[in-house]
Amino acid sequence: MEADRLNCPHTSAIKLEVLGFELQFSQDPNSKHLGTTVWDASMVFVKYLERNCRKGRFCPSKLKGKRVIELGAGCGVAGFGMALLGCDVVSTDQVEVLPLLMRNVERNTSRITQSNLDSGSFGSIQVAELDWGNQEHIKAVGSPFDYIIGTDVVYAEHLLDPLLQTMFSLSGPKTTILLGYEIRNTIVHEQMLSMWKNNFELKTVPRTKMDNKYQHESIHLYIMESKNRWGCSEIGTTAHEQQNEELESMEKHENTDEGESCHGAEELEDRGGKEAHEVDSRVGISNGDLSDWQARRYGSMAARLLCDIKIT
């Protein structure tokens, strides 16, 4: 996994503006633990929330006081996106990652509460240890939650089943699961999608609904809900049709504000790998010509290419 890292070893912090607040997340790319790096999917996740918070399911008036648990929180980026919309968030990870995660939570909570900007909608965020499958940890955080979130939580096949069982344990009949994920291993990705589709109603967020800048064809956002959420047995078919109608109605209005267009919002899945990746044809681009996000994505492309090169 070392070659897949997107950040230069000397980069100790990432700055990200979310809902008018400039947040700063400490990281340690040289750590032996993958959770101490800010991965791009977490940035895509929070900017997606920012873009879609004016109307629909992610507006603060609907999220105020909702209980959220973040799995594999790492540096804590995704959790702050939900907390800024009014949620009460529990950010969790393995014990080795907690000191860095706690530092980011304390620093950014202080930044938000001391800011001159209106922080009235800010909920809360706390840190807890949670090893997937550990029933004592799961009991301690107090399930069920309204939302389960996570970004780049799966990178190996052996993590799939513990993650699934943990999500089940933390869920109630009305829990919504939001996950961001960058495809790095096609086999693991296909197994993951198959498992999720077998156990949840799964929708892939179209790229047209993501932030115009913070998106990439290899990064996907998923929304999942229980298959039993809308009823079962003799009313199952009718309830499922009602679910589809309500979800489609919400999505048609979720991302339109002050003339902003959402062409293609009716799509259930984005085009993902079907779209050709547009590589900048210019040669010799200097660092000054690239935004931080573009530089990160070019770095990711180079890392993935290097992984495929075998020197003999």
C-alpha cells in the first residue's frame, strides 16, 4: 500500500474549507498505519455534503441531533462534515490511530467554536475505540445510529466480513449508511459491491451530484439502507415501490439551488470506470499551475502506474 499513498512524506497537515470553516487535519503519511493519512475519498465525501446541504436529506434542519458513527475515521475528515451539519458524531478507529484522531477533533472543534462565523448548527464530535467485530466496543458506543459513515474503509478482502457484521450491529431499521471509496483493487471492489447489494438497498451517487472540483472517476460514494426499512412480507412490494418513489423525489430536489443544475441526477449509478480518464495533454506542467487537489490526483495516478510496473 505504500505506493498508493497520495501525500508527500513531508506533508504533516491538510487544510480544507468546509461550509465556510477552514479545517486543518494533522496526518502522518510515514506511519505504519494507513489510518494516519488523509485520503482523497474523505475530502470528496465532505464536499459532497457541502454541495447538497441546502435542500434534501442533508440539510441541517433534518440532520440536527442525528446520531452518527464514523468507522475507520483515521484523521476524522468525514465526521466533521456531518458534525458541521448538526449531527452528534462518534468517530472511531483502532487504538493506534486514536491519538492523532483526538488531536484533530480537539483542534478543529476549537477552530469552529472560536470562529467569527456562525457555528450554531455545529453538533458534536467525540472519539472512541472500535475494532470491527468487537462486541464490547460496539456496546460501549450505544447503537443503533441514524447514520453510519466511512471513507476508504476497505482495502483488503479480509476486512469485508468484519465491516459488514459491525454495520449490522450498529444499525437499526432506519439507519442510513454513507460510504466513500476509491477503487484500488478491482477484485476487492467487486466482492465488496456484491456483499453490499446482497444485504442492503444500495445506490451509487452520480458524479453530477458531487462537488465540481472534489471528484474523480475512481472515487465513488454509496448510500445504503436496510432492505426491510420500508416493510416486508405481504406489503413488501408496495413498500419497496414507495421507497423508490420517495428516494427519487428527494434526489430530484436535493442538489438544486439558485439555478444550479443537476443534469443526470436521476441516474442510480455513475459511469465510473466506463468514462475515459482525461489526462492533461500538456507537457512540463509546473507545480504552480496545479491546484492542491490536481496535484494529489496526478500523484495518485503516478503511484498506481508505478504499482503496475514490474522491473525484471
